[in-house]
Amino acid sequence: MMPFIASLSEISLLILLLVGSIAFSLMCFFLTQKYCTWLSLRDGGIFGTIFANTMPTLVGFIFAFVTVAAWQNHNALRDSVSKEAHTLFDLYQILGAYPSETKKIGQDEIISYTKSVINQEWPTLGKSEFDVDAFKKLDRINSIFLNHKPTNLDGFAIHNEGLRLFSTYRDLRRNRIENANSYIEKPMWGALILSALFLILFSAFFKTRNIRIHAVMMALVGGSLGVMFFLLALLDNPFWGPSAIQSTPFQKTLESIAIIQKQ
């Protein structure tokens, strides 16, 4: 089921969730109206009005809070990926100030590592898998910096900056790897689904004079919930699905390196 959803486009996923949630909402409505008439809510007074407004408001707040939190996490991780790629490019550039042998080996390793991130590591991020090959290549870059011994004050300053950049890069990479999973935990998904179910049943229990209008309102409730689940499905896992964060910043890093090499 998960690979099928991941293969859908954004519009296809939206249509699927809208159709499913509206169909489920109408099914609950007609079953409730037919078999649970003794539970119908007929209170038209002020108490009924307040009670009718409370449930949608509570569910709306829950969905709004979780959706905004997932959206902020998604955007923060996208920015972190961009910073990671830029830091990798800065590492490539600072190696240009190292001795020729260290420079050549280090820059070649960075190019190889970047290609590994794009072609091997990125497809596994949405599955929360760890790419050993990319990690080994990163460790070789680390060894290059650690084994280098500067011989003058300028060399010490450049080397310290290189070590700082590499430490920053490792932190950014660790952040990407550790957050390459579902932001919304399973208990929260369960709470959201139950809240949506309660809201649908709550709306279906009301008794109106015009059942067609009631059915339209139930469809709108289902459609609204479908849109909320669509947003959560897009934002839940930053590296999975039709709105997944792509490796574009790393590809642009390779393009920038290629421009420098031609100079």
C-alpha cells in the first residue's frame, strides 16, 4: 500500500483521499440515519447549537496543530538539506588551498561522495535505511582532514576552517539521516483517524428536515477531512511520497564543481 501511495502524483493522491473520505462519510451517514434513528440529535435550542459547534472546533484544532507542526518540520529539513549541500561545496573549495596531493585526493573523494548521496543514499532515505557506502566515503574524507599536518600559520588557519566546515557538514548530514522517517508517530495517526471518525459520526447523528442538504453537508465534512489527510500524507515523511525533498541541492553542487573545473 505504501509504495502505491508513493507512486501517485499530488493530484492523484488528493483525488483518492477526497473520494475515499467522502464515500466513507456518506456511508456512515446513511447507515446512521437508517439504523440509529433512536440516537438522532433533535435539540434546536442554544444547548444544541453550542454542542454542535464544540466537536468540529476541537477536531479542527487538533488537525491544524499537527498539520502546521509537520509543515514546519518539512520546511526546516528542506533548508537543512540545502545548507548541507552548500557546506559540501565549501569543503570542496577550501581543499583548493591545501597541498596539491591532498587537494586532488580530497576533491575527488567529495565528488565521489556527492554522487553516492544522489544515486545511492537518497532513494533509501524514505525507507529509513542507512547507506554504508556513502558513510565509508564520508569517513575517507574525514581521514584526509585528520591526517593533514599544516606546516605554517596560513596552513593552520586554513586547516582549522576545513575542520570546522567538516564538523558542520556532519551535523547537517546527521540531521537529515535522523529525520528521514515519519514525523507523525503511529499513536498520533491513530488519534487523528479516531478524531475524524468521531466527527463524521457526530455529524451523522443530527436529524434535519432535508436529508439531501444533510447528505451534502456530510460530503463536505468528509471532503474537508480528506484535504487534511492529504496535507499530512504529503508532509509526514520529508523524503517519501509525491512531495518528497529531492537531491537537487547536491546536483547543483556537482554542477558548480564542474564549472570550477573548467576554469
